[in-house]
Amino acid sequence: MMRHLISAADLTRDDAVLILDTAEEMARVADRPIKKLPTLRGRTICNLFFEDSTRTRISFEAAEKRLSADVINFAAKGSSVSKGESLKDTAQTLEAMGVDAVVIRHGASGAPYRLATSGWIDAPVINAGDGTHQHPTQALLDAFTMRRRLVGRDAGLGQDLAGKRITLVGDVLHSRVARSNVDLLHTLGAEVTLVAPPTLVPVGVETWPCDVSYDLDSVLPKSDAVMMLRVQRERMNAAFFPTEREYSRRYGLDGERMARMPEHAIVMHPGPMVRGMEITAEVADSDRCTVVEQVANGVSVRMAVLYLLLGGNEPAVAPPVAHRNPADERPARTSATEESK
């Protein structure tokens, strides 16, 4: 594993499979009565969030605490950032406090890379989402979910997603999730197709390792997984489609469209979902939808990333210690002949 996790494009196939396999080990911890490992005891991790977040921040915090790390949560609101403090000053403050790793979410694309390469802080940096650029742990948890559902929980160990056909639908232009997934899924051998209105397809997409379609209905019958992307209004500065109703009619996933998918195919969403627009309640609440699984898997994947960046070379989860029977430790009884001597 490399020192930082900034982009899904930086991961090799072996790196990605190692993370997914380690996450499978970490998932077993969730089945224990006490969901904790001592791996990162004594380490301090700072969650540096300059953007609002619910799932990602709580998921990282849960992962850190399950690995017994000390956690510092930093939110830009209510901090010196609102007074004009720069990223450099914030980073140097954390360095002075002796943090061992930084998880950063920032509205500016490239901020995590800048933090990792500037020399302001001597600690591993994990990108939790930067602008419209990358969100590598989201792509990893999505791949983990796909591998479990499409290959199998145990059969998937050591395996990639070669030959699987994945479709990403919606606001690709503003989606760091789409960019990360295209990079990682291509590395894992999957065939990726983007489906979106022409106005929500990025310039230069022809250089991406994927296909592009504007017709959702033609792609659904040959998809193993369909990921619906949220329409990110907070990043839009223009009208990219006429109305919500028109968008939903052409690019929304409802029960009728889901019925055209293969029986084994799954529906995914990075969240939060806008029900009734990109996905209907019928689809969101169906057994084929993996949204809740993705949230649970996110903790396991982030535990795996933290373990591999900060942990040792030992197995992620130690095998259970066999309980000794006290009776086995008693001296063997002597024979009657020996006792009579």
C-alpha cells in the first residue's frame, strides 16, 4: 500500500483486491459482541471536514473507533476557518498536535493532494471527497458491495470484477463518485457505461475508460449493477435539464425499468437519495437495492484502508484463541501398579 489514498486511479489491481479482502476480514468484527480491535491503539486520527457530511464522517469515525484509535473531529463551521485560517495553517496546527493520519473532505478539487504533498504535515492523508474530483473510499465500498453480491462473500476473496457490466446513471458532471468508480471498476476489470443527459456529461469523457449512452432503457437489460447518482443542485450554476419531471421520465429508475434488468442485477446509490426523482420509493425499498448494505460495508472498507495505511503486517483479524480445558493440564494419573510402589 502507498502512503496516502488520494485517488482511486492511484490503486493497482493488487492494491484494490488487498483492500477488499482486508475489508472482508474487518466485516467479521461487526458480527462479534465487542466490535473492536486493538490495532490502532495509541494512534490519533483527525477527521478534517470542510464540507457537510453525514454518512462519510460517521463511517470514518466508526471505523477509527473500532480500530481503537483516538479520534479528533474537525468541522470548518465553528472553527478558525470561518475567521479566514488557511488550509496550511490548519494542517500545521494538526502537525504540532502530533496526529498520525488525516481524513479530509474539501470543496476544492485537489485539496487532499496539496495537503499530502506540501510538506505541511507528516502523516498519511485519506481523501474523503474533494470537489468534483475523487472519493476513493466510496468507490472501494461500492466495489466491495458489488463483489459480495455478484461474485459471493467467500468466493470473491482474491477476485476482481472482471466481465461485470456496471452502469452509472445521472449527474456525472458534478459527481466525484462517478469519477472514482470509473477508475476503480476499470482497474478491477469491469465494463462501465455512463448514462446521463448530454448536459451532465463532462467534457473530455471520451478519454475515460468507459462507454457513454444517453438511452437508459437500452442499457438496463445488460447491466449487472445499476448505480443511480444524486443530482447535485448545490454544485449547479445553470439549468442542466428542463424540469425534474422530465429528468425522472428519461433517467429515473422505477419499478417498470427495474423489471427490465437481469434477475441477478442490483441497484445501488451512494446517498443521499432524492426519492421520486432519480429513484422511486418502490425501487429504493426493494430487496435488490443495496443502499443500506453500502453504508455498513463503508465501515469495513474504511477500517481496511486505515489498517493498511497505519497498521502492521500481521493478519487484520487474529484467529480466535482456542479455549483450554483445565482438565487437560492436570498431571496424568499414575497406574495402580505405580501407586502401590
